Amino acid sequence: MRRIYTVLLGALLLAGCVTGSGVPEGGVDPDALLPHNGKRVFLNGMNLAWVNFANDLTQFDEARFTRAVDDVASAGGNVLRWWLHVNGSKTPLFDENGMVVGMPEEALINLKRALDISFSRGVGLILCLWSFDMLQPQSGVNQARNLRLIEDEEVTRSYIENALVPMVRMLKRHPGVIAWEVFNEPEGMLPGGGWTPRRTEMQYVQRFINLVAGAIHREDPDALVTCGSGMAYQTDVGGMINYYRDDRLVAAGGDPEGTLDFYSVHFYPQHMDESVSPFHHPASYWQLDKPIVVAEFPAKGIREIGFGFRPKTSLTTEEAYLWLIENGYAGALSWTWTGHDGFGNIYDAAPGISAVAMRYPEYARLNREGLDLSPKVVKPISHLILSVNEVGKAEEIDLREVFEDQEDGDDLSYEVKKVGDPALVEVSLTKDGKALVRLKEARVGSSDVLIAAKDSGMNESGLYFTVHALDPDRGNIALFKPVEASSVEDPNLPEYVNDGTLKTRWSSLYEDDEYIQIDLQGRFRIERIVLHWEVAYGKDYDILGSLDGKAWFPIVQVRGGDGDVDELSFDPVEVSYVRMHGITRGTEWGFSLWEMEVYGERVE
């Protein structure tokens, strides 16, 4: 249905329905556009920006990522902006001294796989490395360590050598890479106008950009590098300062190759007026010597959408996209595919993306030559659950059903790349393409496993999953049991609340009086519950129990909670169901739990 919609929209645009809508008449200057794979292109798309915040590389959700790519491609788009490290909570890898020592192997495999998926559909990726979130008080974020990463040149260089360069080397000349972006809105970490509790100085931001950009350019001379920021930080017009001008970056870091190839501008009309608006001035107004991509703006258009509006004039989404290509800009990427914060989603952005694709097809299509696809994971496995009562019994995974390759089918070679706890879990491969997974010890625990498939062109894809050794009668009896919630903030699903990892979470809608409950699938005597809250925590809530899932009775009442981790102990009680009933939120957001653990033992 979405494809039909965009085709009809494009036909209307060609018929002239937009011509009289206030968008200035104008052509396209190819020299203002970006070079990519042998041609000049206008970056026509939107921000992903993530599926699971800061987790996309290590817990790659191929299905949702592919859906995002397909949505943009169906609208006629050619680019997604995707966030990688974000806040440093999952990647890169640090040692005990705060030095960067590498990247998780599964992260590299997933990064390559994501680029194969997107480019095979005619969509490239802008790979955004870091965000101001690295100095925010978020789950798993070591703010002091991240500050050293920016301000201590030795730590910066450890990141470049051990994490950045391996990524760039692996993706060198991959046509799916549109550009590398060093920072998302580093001004958020600066004194004055910043908004993070910890702050750094512009000189350190400039040096970090300089050193990172120089390393990328040396490893891949054809790569493009940028930095996402407000216009006030990227022009000398009107008394503003272009902190990312070549000479200023080189002066800060000393690397003559550490400059940007184009500017990436963010504009939100609730915060900014015409003085810094790319939608009210042509690109030439800013007196910059490089292309300008407008890399963030509301997918609902430059208008009042309930957050306030400072400019004097507005633009619809179609007008906004067309304004940019017709006034000398090199790209339009609206915010955001997930639509999680009210600025619009793919359905809001699609008319604008389609308008550009239909009116200027020669500049809105990528050259798709030069790609040998990696094997595809067609049957992903997130978790494998084994009982501690069955040590040595093999669970079989047919890898020929898991992986498929466009060129080689299932004629692939396989390798066990990683077993996190080899004393607990053993993984062996058979000659006929099967993986046999066994427990070696009768103890509760978990182990990450990474199995790679390699095609005849030596391209790899990885199946990354976790083996859980569980005692079905005692311990954390909530793990992997059926879950039900009163509401869901997509993509944070209810089943993430008891999946054994603090990398995924459940979130409710932004309302009080919400609940999540677990069916324990049996009668258990419980005496402890642990709640791992995300930033959006419950201030007032009840823990309820039930024997039939219908009649509920109170177990624990919490009033005036402050989030983080709540460890609740109580007199033993027999239940078959457990519910967290959120009464009052502790923040403006909903109720959000990384994990809900229930400890007890089976009664019957």
C-alpha cells in the first residue's frame, strides 16, 4: 500500500500540484551535490536514527532495520542516517584504564551486514559515530571515561587505532557508505548553550574531529567525513563562528587531512528562527566552500507541530524537501523514522522524499554497481534456553536454514567465532552445516555465541545469540515467560522485560496507570523481585500477585521511588502471575524497565 501511495503522489507532483505552493522555482546545481560511487547525488531520505538506542551494532535487529530501509526506498529515498557508538555504553571496548582496545567482533559483522542490506535496496548510510549523549547520565554510560576520550589525546588515538580504523578498513570502498559523521550535535556538551551535565571545551571537540577525520581520510581517501551541528557553529555569516572551518580544525589537532568534506546542519523551528535557517536562505547565503546537507529537521515540516514555532513563515514537508534541492543544498534528512518524539515519522516524510525523487530522479538515485552481498540471516535466533537438568544434551541448529546468500545459496562455510563462557557452553559444527550446542556444567548462567557464515567471495555475516542455562524450578523464574502489558512504546516490547539482558527494555506510553505482568507458568513461592528501571521510572507503583491472572492481591507498595534498581524483599507468597502496576510516573515519559526479575521456587 505504501508503494502505491508514493507513486500516486509523485504523479501529482509532476502534474504541477506543488509548483504554486510557495516553493521557489529553480534548477539543481550538480556542483553543490555530493560525489558518490562515480556520480553526483542529492541525499534524499531521513534519520533512522536507531532501532535500539546505542545497541544497534551489538544487538542488530535485522528485521526492523530492513523495514526502515524498505520504507525509505519505497518513498524514493536514497539515504538513512544511522547512529553507531552513540554514548559508548556498548561500543567500542575499553580496558580498565579507560583506553579503547577494540570493537566487538559481532559489531563489525553487523555493520557490514547493515550496509549490504541498505545498498542492495538503493539506500546508503551516513554512519554517525558519537552523540552528545556520551556525557549524559544514561544507562551504562561512563561519563568520566567518555570525557577522557574527548580530552585526552592518548585515549582519542587509542580509539582511532583500535576501533575506528578497523571499521573504516573493513568498509573501505563499500558503496553503501555515504559518509562518516564524527559527532551528533557536539554543542550539547559545551559551556553556554550545552545541555549535558558534564561539559567539555570546543578546542577538544575540534581536535577530536580533526584527528578522527584525518585517520578516516588516510585509511580511505575516497571517504567523506562530516559533523552534525546547528548552523550557528558552521558559518561566519552574521557574527556566528564556523568552528569546523578547515584552518580551525587543523589548528586544533595538527592533522592537515583532518577536515570535513561537507557540512551537516540541524534545524528545529521551536528553537531556531530565520537567522540560522537553511529553509529561509539559499545555500550560497552562508558563504561556505563545501556542500551543505540539512541532516535533521522535523518530518512534519517547518511549521507549528505543538512544540513552539519561531520562524515567521512555514513550509510543508514537500515544500521543505524541494526548497533544499532547488536552493543549492546537498541533502534533506528529516527526523525520524521511528517517530518516537513527535517530530514525525516515515509517513510524514514520504511526500517530501517522493517529491524530490520524482522531480529530480537523476540526482536522487545511487549508482548501485560494485557490491557482492554478504550472506543473509533468514532465521535469526535471539536466545537458546537449556535446562541445567540436561547437561550434555545437544540442541541442534541447522545453519543452512539460518543463512542464505544471493550468490551461493546455502553453500557456505561456517565458523564458531565466540563462546563467551566456554566452561559452561560448548558449540561444535558438523560437516552437514549444523551447530550442536551443549551445556558442560549443571549451573545457571548465560553465554554469548557468535557463529559466522562465509561465502565464496569471503564475505561474512554473523548469527549472534545467547545461550541461557536455567533451572526451571528455582532462581529467576520470570526469564522468558509470557508477558503482557497495558501499552507499548514501539520498539520497546513487553517481552524485553524478562529476556535476560539489560540491553533491551519495555516502555509504556507516556501515561500514568500502566502495568506489565508475567505469567510464571506454574505455581511458585516467591520472596524477592528486582526491577531495573530505565530513565523513565515509576515513582509510585504496586507489585501485585495472582493465582489465576484475574484476581490480584498486593505484595509490595512503593511510594516515592527514585528509579535505578529497586530490590524488593518480602515474606514468601505463592503466585502464578506477577504484575508491576505503575501508578505515578517519575518523569515526563512512561514507565520503562530494562528487566524485571522474580526469584522463588516451584511449588507445583
